[in-house]
Amino acid sequence: MQIDQNTLENIRLKLSYKVRYHLGPFCPDIDDVVQETLSRILSAARDQRIRNPESLGAFASATCTNVIHEYRRGLWREVPAELDVTRPDPSVSVMEQLEMQNLIASTLAELPERDRVLLRAFYLEEKTAEEITRDLSFTESAFRVALFRARERFRKISTGTLKSEARGTH
Amino acid sequence: MLRLHEDPLAREELIRSYLKRRLDRLTSEAFEAHYLSCNECFDELRTTDRILSGLTNAAVVRRERDRVVVIDFSGPAQLVRESPVARQLEGILHQGDSRVLVDLSKVSRIDSAGLGVLMTCYSHVLRNRGMLKVLRPSEDVRRLLSLTRLDGVVEAFDDETAAIQSFTN
């Protein structure tokens, strides 16, 4: 099976997300874990061990899980238990993280109050649809529409903000 | 088998549980295997992740201790131009607040706009014949307060109890 460059970059992005989710955003070895996973995937593709392109995602995810386990086992052998290996390095990544937080928080601040109340109730307070429809006097179908419109507005504003930020910094 | 494309609300509930690490191992792995091959679900996941981090990070929290208003930041924060926490800080004081302690331990950076917000709070408290003090500023923030000579106006403490007691001394 051949993996083209676009597919490879797409998988790399998603693997980075998965590795960051499991090892924490400040783990210094995220790129190495992703790279190791990608080389195993490419090697499997070369050896025709991935026959069905539709199973590529599942194969990549399972391979990544194995690499993460190996990484953790390696660290457990080499690093004394009391050391926190994922402790944030006081470097650029912390600042980038904070700047990203500020961008996201300002995106939320731009949303109408009703959207914020809804998003807070659903995502932060983890209320069920029934609770939200009762508390905010929605019908269930109106709640579904309102939630997805609020997400859509957030997505549009955040995409615009992130793009303009990128233009400003490059 | 996950049915993520049939019910968008069910997908959102699943993503919310994944991000809050409440899924069992098998469901979590199944979802990861899915988003590795599905751009739509990955996009939804990232949007929800951003919404959640925006909702959870660095809110300005107000509490009272011994008749002193203590302002905390719930996460890492920067008091800089246009930052939401700076805007929140500006609006968090009540009309009659006269004893205010701002905990700066989670504030890594303050720029001139952030200093302006802090001074607005200071003036507000002063108008009520009160005092504003700060708690545990980082070395950088302490240096900035010193450079701008605000350390002579805004007293800094490293211990909350001592800071609270200083309002009655």
C-alpha cells in the first residue's frame, strides 16, 4: 500500500493530538513518539501489512498506542519515580500555551452571552440535554440547533482569530 | 461499534467524555481509531477541546476571607492587552469593595495594559478609602512593580494569612 504525502501529514497531525492527549502537552518527546509511530506505519505499508486503506486509521492508532506504552515503559526504567518527566519546561511552549489560551478565551468572550451559557452548561457543567432544556427553557430540537450554532460561531471566530494571529506573527 | 455520524449530539457527548477522560479504555481506543481516519470527527474533537479549554482556563475568581476580597486566577494567566482575564479583573470588583487582595501567583506576565487594569482596581479601592495588595507575584512581576515604582504603592506578600491580617493592622 502506498501512503501519499497529504495522507501522511494528515495522520501526523492527528497522531500529534493523540500523543499530546496521552503524554501531556508539555512532554518534551511528543515529536519523537509521533515520528517513531510514522516510521512503523510506513514500514508496515511498504511490507504490504496494511492491505485495506480503510484500516489505516485503526492501524495508525494501535501502533501509536504501542509506541506510547513503550515510551512510558522506557521512562519508567530510566527515570526515578519521583521525577515528573512531563513537567512543563519553562520555555516557549508554556508561553505559546498561554497565548493560545488567551486567544481561545477572547474567542469565547466574543460569543453572545446565550451561546456562552449554553456551552458552559453542556461542556463544563456536563448537564444532560434534559437538564439544559429544562433550565434554559428550550425544546430539545431547539437545544440541538442552538448548541451546534454556538459551536459553529465559535469555530468561525476562532479560525479567523488564529489565522489573523498567524499572519501577524509570520 | 461507534455510531458517530448518526446523532451529532451523541457524538458531542462522547467527545466531551473523551476529553474529560471518562471513557472506558475500549471506547477510547475505538474513538481514537475512528478519528485517525475521519477528518470530520477530528475537527469536531479539536473544536470541542478548544471550547473546553477556553471555559476552564484562567477564570478570575472572587472570594472573601475575613472581610477581605481575594481575587484568584483559576489557571495560568497573563495580564496583557486584550487578554480576557484582564477584562474580567476589571469588572470583578463591587461598588463598595475596600479591602482587596489580588493573588498573582498564576500570573506569568503583565504588560502596560495589565498594569493599567491593576491600577484601575487600585483607584477603585482607594476611592472607597481602602487598600489593594498583591499576593505571591512572580519574580518578573515583582521586578516590573519595582521598575514602575508601584511596589511603593501596592504592597506585596508571600503569605495569604499575613496579607489578610495586614488589612486590620
